[in-house]
Amino acid sequence: MAKDNQFVNQIADIETDFPRWYTDVVVKTKLVDYGPVKGTMVIRPYGYAIWENIQKELDARIKATGHQNAYFPLLIPYSYMTREAEHVEGFAPEVAVVTVGGGEKLAEPLVIRPTSETIFGEMYSKWLQSYRDLPILINQWANVMRWEKTTRPFLRTSEFLWQEGHTAHATEEEAMEETMKMLGVYKEFAETCLAMPVFTGRKTEKEKFAGAVATFGMEAMMHDGKSLQAGTSHYFGDHFAKAFEIEFQNRENKPQTPHQTSWGVSTRLIGGIIMTHGDDNGLVLPPAIAPIQVVVIPVAQHKEGVIEKAQEVKERLAKQFRTDIDISDNSPGWKFAQYEMKGVPLRLEIGPKDIEQNQCVIVRRDNREKTFVSLDELESKVTELLQAVHDGMYEKALQNRENRTWAALNLDELIQIANEKSGFIKAMWCGDAECEAKLKEVAGVSSRCMPFAQEHLSDTCVCCGKPAKSMVIWGKAY
């Protein structure tokens, strides 16, 4: 797509330099700036407004399933991290440790939480006494610290924001039901609020969360064909319960360990929104989470009555929608370009001729389609057009995924696809970790998930030719 304004001339071409395009967009649209500590980011007001809308939509869904919000400490005793061996091994390279406090060396080092299973486990061991206390359904919105070597704003930073749910249940069946329920909540949220189609399925043993019995995730395809792990839900069994000596008296008045789950999404979702929907002119934001859903631009605003009418329209819309108006002395073309780059779903233009005809012009950000709208039908048409923008964005993203999803029946086919094309590769797998590692070595792809919607492509593993156990979606990922 040709670049047609002064703003986007400063943005790299999305097709030829996608990584640079991404960095240009997040900085020039003022979503973030780089923090003074390597790997950190300052989320600026426009970027944080997106996160607030994500929080609002997702928090309502979490609470609707019976969960309550709480807050747990940032600092965790180092000894807690060593109680579950697989967990500490998985996070050891990423842990930031505090050794001095108040000018004195601490008796025990403290970990800045990379995740909160351990502190939740410690507290649940105090709170849980009887089967009557179950289930425990708690979520927290918090920040975490993981000392990443390679960072990129939103996608992978040393400190990021997220929500993490931690629950405890009397039985394995109840815990598994919770694990699947919350994965379903994430999928519905991704598709109805973020216009982001996702595959959901189980992770392989290699890709599962450290300390989990099973991890389930959702994978979204970005504009360039790479995968983004957009959310995960974990079944822990009683691993953490045993490590933290969590017990309750069951209905038979006997001691029993609970079964636990954990699930979360993070500010990485904002990176996913940018890379799924953005174009050569900048951001394209889904209406459900856009800080501004409609921006009102007066045309020929120097003429009598234009600004007043534009403000009247803005006030009407602001009762139902997140609405802004631009009455600066910049030209209409300058304003059009600015709000396109910021990804505002709808632009409403109104000038003297429109006022005479009791109408306005509304332009969709996703496809630039113009609609002449009677001011008598304004609110209903804006509602209709916002839904149309969401639907158009979802269909475009889905089409990108379908056009870039391939099937491979043998190793040569998989290697060729991985080398010559971009996207997901569906292929059968025997379940052997050696084959998974070999595909990473020879084709540069990792297992993204074993989708719930299985397809029988062949009877044999794409790598070794032994009997296949499941179809896996493979790909290169962020």
C-alpha cells in the first residue's frame, strides 16, 4: 500500500521490514517509550488506555465466572522458589534477586516475582482448612519481573503487566474444568474484543509451564505469519499443594491436598493487536478496546457554526461511545492522517454542506469506506459501523491465517514450507521430544499447540515415520 501522508513516511514498510515497522508504530503513536533500565518500557497514556480497556472487558468476564480480585506481595522469599524443583529450574535464568534492603544485606535474598504460584501457595496453606473453603477462586492484576535478554516493547520486556488467576479445587475433575473454562474465556475475549482469531489446544511437555501437569494455550497469527502465544491456562495437579503443604479436611474428615490451576494474559496482548491488525498507515484498533472509538473532525471549521455543530455531535456521541474532537488549527488532511495512525475505528467529518443536509460523513479505519449518515440516525449508525469494523478486522485476520496455514506429510515438505513460506504448518507427531527438537533444529519451527480441533492428516509422524499420536501446529513465534 502506498504511503499517502507525512506521518507514515516515517514508518518502515510493513511488508519489507516488519520488525522496524512495529517499533516505529509503537513509538510514533506514543504507546510506549523506553525506560531507563534495559528491557523496561514506559507505557504512555494512549497505550495505557488500551490496557485499561482490556482490563475492563476481561475483568468483567473473570468476575462473571465467580472469581474475586486480590493483591499479593511483589517480593517473595528466595526459599519459596526452591520448594518446587521444576518450577525453580524453569524460572532461574529470569529471576531478579534483591540482596540489600535499608542499606543492609538481607538475611535471606528476596525474589521480585516472575510469577506468583509460590506466594499464593504459601497463603493458601494458611487459608484452606476444610472442603467447605473450596473452591478458592482468586485473580490478581499485577506487574512481574523476568530478566529477559532480548526485549521488544509489549512483546517481551523485563517488567510487564498482567493478570494471573490462581485457584484451588477439591478434585482433579473440578480443576480441569476450571482450566478449560478460563481458556474458553480467553478465546471468547480475544475473538469478540480484540478481533483476533486463535487456535486453542494443549502444549507439548517441552512447551508447558514449569511445574504444571498440563498447559493449554491460545495461539494467534500475526501479520507476518509468526505465532504469538496470547494466553495460557495451566493445570497444576497437586504439585504446588504438596510443596507448600496445603491440606484440607475432606468430606470423610481425612486430610487431602487440593488440585490447583493458574491462568493469565499480559500486556503482550497489545503487541498482538498491533501486529495482527496494523497496516502501512499505523495502528488499526478493535473498537472494544480503542481509547477513542469515534473522532469528530470539523471541515472548514473557520466558517460560522461548524465548530459548534461538531461539538454538539461530539457531546451526543460521548453519551454512548468513547469520543474525541479535534478543533486544532491543523488542516483536515493532517488530522485525518494523525487519527489514522492512532488507529481510531471511526472518523466523523462534518462541514458546512453536511450541516445544510443534516448529515455527516463517517470513515472506517479498517477499510477507509465512507458512509453518509443522517444526523437523525447518528447513534444507531455508529453502533452498526463499529460492529462492522470489528467484523471486518476479524475476517481479515482470519483470512491471513487461512492463507498462511499449510499441511506437511513428511519432513522434506515441512522443511520446504518453513524455508519458503511463512505461517502455521499442520503436521502429525509421534509425541517423542526428540522429533520435536529435530524439527526445531532442521526447520526452525517450534510446536505451538496440539489443537483441540484435531485433523487426521496421515498415520505417521512427519519427522520419524513412526505411528502418529496427534496433529500439531508448528511455526516460528515471538
